[in-house]
Amino acid sequence: MNEDYYELLGVSKDASTDQIKKAYQKAARSLHPDVNPDPEAAEKYKKVSQAYETLKNPDKRRQYDMGGGPGMGGFPGGGAGFDFSDIFDMFAGASGMRGRGQGPVPRQRRGGDILRRTTIDLRDVVFGTEQKITFRTAVLCQTCHGSCAAEGTSPIRCTQCNGSGHVQRVAQSLLGQMVTMAPCPTCEGHGDIIEHPCTACAGHGRIQDERTLTVKIPAGVEHGTRIQLRGEGEVGEAGGPSGDLLVELSVAEHDVFHREGDDLVAQVSVPMTSAALGATVPLETFDGVQELRIRPGSQPGEEITLKGLGVSPLRRERRGDIRIELDVMVPTGLTEEQTELLERFSALRGEETPRTGGRRHGGMFDKIRERFRDL
Ligand SMILES: [Zn+2]
Ligand SMILES: [Zn+2]
């Protein structure tokens, strides 16, 4: 996931700060949300800005070069904290170079992404589910429908820049007169002015409101899975395109089962006598009560598999299994009669003295030993 900042900006590892600045301005000219409405460009712009933010600062750059990382931006952290003066430079530079101005800057901006967390249980992971999610977000203003102007009014053309959105600046320098373009201060580069802003949204074209959405959660999702709902995030300023809603899932712990890949695993404890004689134990699964058959002579740590009752992997039909690990309970607190019976049993089996070594394979300790060997 970590992108190479030098690669992002298209400069070599030993580029000078000046070269880095030029590369950034060049990239930003085609990616800035004010000139490129494409959400993908906005995303790229964010990354490029973050790269620049790090590389333009010698300290941060050294840290990055040493592998210290960029100091990961949190989500939904609204982008890198770039200097506004860099953007200003960029537009001034761009217009100056081309000898003509940029067009007016549209008011529309893409809305932000929203992250919401929700908890589901293990049953939902097995079968998939739907969940209602309620959240506060920016929605389109129903009074002005995103135009930002009060009912019955419309924006008027800016007289300072004649609707172009920028003005010329003349400065005297040692090299002579310098003419640069700058965003028009009266209309902030929009080319028009909203004289009577919509009162419902204070001229933003959007308001905060509560929304409720039903989110489809497919079977097989994992703890931390994020479901992306395109265009369900904040509505943009002035009716700009909407951001996305990301729903991050937490899976609550289950009393009996835990998930291992596509399998559901649980421990079942049976009395020593059931393990020795065999038994059938009812087991509550997500598919109803199943019969767990314990064969005579079952050993501690032995596994019993119930095929096809586990989790379906994401976007696939086949389900995993339920795996039961047997725990054998040794009786305690024996009565006199029970002690007698066990002593007789022990004598019949010739088991009065414990064996050392020569243990049968497949016991719990062998399994543990095998696992350690695998590590
Ligand atoms: Zn409005
Ligand atoms: Zn203007």
C-alpha cells in the first residue's frame, strides 16, 4: 500500500527541493479538484500532495528516506496539510506561463467519504445479513437544490474579473515589471457572486441531516472488512459529487465457536467414560442441533469434523466445516464405591503402575509437540 513518494511525483531520489516543487505543481495543475472533477484525480491529488508535503521538508524527507515512513495519515483525515501558498503559487505560475488565465473555479466540490463501524455476530458471517445504518451527513439542500442561491435569485457575474475568476497582478521587481494572474479576491475565483445566499443552507448547497441506509453484508466477511458504498457519503459543496460511505465491520465473539479460515472451531468436553465407551452428544450449530458422534476410545485433543457447516468464503458457495476438539474430563471427588470400581478396573487392565514412554500416537501432547515442530 505504501507508495513511493519519488515515483508519485516522477522525480529521482536525489532531486532538489526545487525540482520536487516543480514536479508537484505540474502534477497538481492537472489533478487539483478545481480543474479536474474526476474523483480518481482528487484521490491522486491527495497522494501527490502528501508526497510533496513530506519531500519538500528536509527533515521529513530524511526521515522518509531512512524508511521512517510518511507518518500515516489517519482516516478520514481530509488530506495532507499543504501550504496554501503553494497552491497559490501554482495557479499564478500556471496562468503566467500560458499567458492566459484559467477558467473560473467551479463551486462544486466532491463530498467527503464517511467511515462508520458496525458490529455483526458470527451467524451473520456464516449466512450474510442486511443491516440498517443511521448516520449524520451532508445532504443536498432541498430549498436551493445545490445552487446555493436563495429562491428566485441567481448568481450575478463578478464585475472585478468580468466572470473570468482571476485578476492580473503587476509587481515591480529588480528584473522589471512582473505580471502574474491571481484568483479574483471578490468572487474567490468563481467568476460569479451569490448576492442572496439560500438561507436554508447558508449558501453551501447542502445541509447536515440524518440518513438511514440498509447495507447488504455478504457471507464470509471478516473482522475489519470495509464495505464501500459508492456515492453514499457526503454530498459535495454546491451540489458537487458525493463521497463514499465505508462501513467497517466488527465481528462479535461467539460463546462457542471461533473462526479459523472457513472453519468454525469449538471445544467440547466429555466425561472420561463417554470418551472410552463412545456417545452421541447434541451440538447446537448455526444450522440447528446436530449429532456429535464420539467414537469409543476417543482421545483428548482428537478432532471431529462436521462437513459443510462452516463459513462460506466471500463470493463462493462452498462452505467450510465445523471442527470440534475433544476435551476429556477426568473424574474428581470419587466416592468410596467409585474408587473401588476404578481400582478394580485398573487392576483388570494391568494399569496399577503408570507407563513411562511408549505413548500411543495421536494424544494431545503429541499434537502439541507436532505444532511446535511446525513453528
Ligand atoms: Zn440551499
Ligand atoms: Zn471575480
